[in-house]
Amino acid sequence: MISDPGTPTLDQLRVFLTVVEVGSFAGAARKLHRATSVVSYSIANLEMQLGVSLFDRQTTRKPQLTEAGRTVLAEARTIANGVHGLRAKVKGLLQGLEAEVHVVLDVMLPPERVVDALKSFREAFPTVALHLHMEALGAVTELVLNRHAIIGVSGHLSRDIDGIERMAAGSVELIPVASADHPLASDTANMPGASREYTQLVLSDRSQLTKGKDFAVLGNRTWRLADLGAKHMLLREGIGWGNMPLPMVEEDLRSGRLVHLNLAEFRSGTYTFDVIHRTDLPPGPAARWLIERFLQQADKQEAQQVRQRSGRLPKQK
């Protein structure tokens, strides 16, 4: 019995996997277009190199895996899958496909749009590694400018920055909300300026591009948070009021956990998105496909909004 196994070849592992798949040496020979004796010889050499018996040939007519064979099978499949993945990646590179794509998305982007884009990308480009970053406000553009991301979906807050190509990519509605027991959560309209008397939860910008700038801040007292999920949690717990993207709080509104505030200063607003990339760093095929996906989502959203508006219009006589 050897203590230091040899190194099997990829062809030996392929033969081994084929025998397991079809259940016989003869069947493997037919599938591989080889003689049965060649298949048997390959398996025998593999067993000799590894120092273990892979098949029990004594107790049954069909080759059955031994305990060692089952262990080797798992590793052989891992190696084979790795080789297939390597070949697929190299094929993509030869065709001009990127090995990886870094994308940064605004936290305001509705979850269904994020999921749709990521799932569709994985199906379309299984060999391309996708690296996802989620940021808020100017931090999205900053990652693209610093070349940490090839493309981004950004808000409109930094549109005056040079060196960035922008394409309109839809919008999301922002509404002021608070828990049902908050003083501002009344059925009647609040007096002008009432929102300033209570703590407003504000999403903080971690970038240098728009640092120090306030967006839709009405309260005299603010708590600044770097995470939209944390802001959502505190709002549901009755700690302050704040503006949130409608898709993120729709379930809370239906359940009554959060209330759409009737503020004189702000009832709702539109947060628009742009797909962005550096003008001197054009996206490759996979990144361009992802850009098109976000633009298609925006077109679909616009078409739905047009239909909704048309439905509210009185019929022409």
C-alpha cells in the first residue's frame, strides 16, 4: 500500500466519471468512443496511482463504488467542474467578455429592480464574476470615479460632475413616514412647520462629492444614518420620522405599522436614477448588457406610469 498517492491525469478522471455516470466499463467505452480494454486500463492505472480500489468488481457484475471510490468521486467532480469553469471563462475572454464586473447601486433603487438585474445577469453571464456594492447619495458616483466600479446606478445628486456618462434610468417615489403613534401621524394635515419640532432621520452621505449637503431635510433636529435599513428599523420603532422610498415601506403602510405623513412642506417627491460610467472607461459586453437591463426596467416603469395616468383620465366623448 502506497503512502504518497500519485497525480492522476484529467483524462483518467474523465474516464472514471464516465464509468460512474453510465454504470459500466462497456457503456463508458461507447460514450468515449474507446475500446473497453482501454477504459479498464485507465481505471486500473488510476487505482494504482492513488493506491486505492475505486470499484468493487467481485460481489456484483456491475462496477460498484467502494467507500474510497465515493470519496474520490466527490473530488473528481469538483476538479472536473473547475476545469469546465476555467474553459468557459477563457472562452469568454477570447470573445472579449470581461472576467469580472464591479457595479455599485444606490440604496434607493427598488429591491425588485436589483433582484431582476442580478438574477438576469447571472443567467446571461454565468462565467463573469459580479461584484456588488450598495451605497447612498454621492458615494455611488465616487466609486465609479475612483474606478472601484465600472458602472453604477446613481441618484441625481451629483449630475454636474465631469467625466461621467449618464443615462436616465427611472425613478422612485419618496414619502415622509413615521410610526402610527408618532405625533405627526394624524389623519388631518399638520400645521406648517410642525415637522421641524420632531427628530428627522436622515440618510448620511459618506462620500466627499456631496459631503455636508442636505437633501429634503426639514427638521431642526436630525439623526444621521449611513444605512437605509437602519433608518427603516428606527422609523418602525417610532424613533423619529423620515423620507423613505415607497416600495420599501409599502408593506408597512398596508399593515399600519407606518403612516404616510400629511406634511404641509412635503407630501411626496421623486428620486430619479441614472446609469453611470466613466467616459474614459467604456464598459465591456457584460457591463453593457447590465446597463441595458437597467434602462429596460426604466422604460417598463415609464410605460406603466403612462397607462396609470391614462386610466385616470376621463373618456373622450
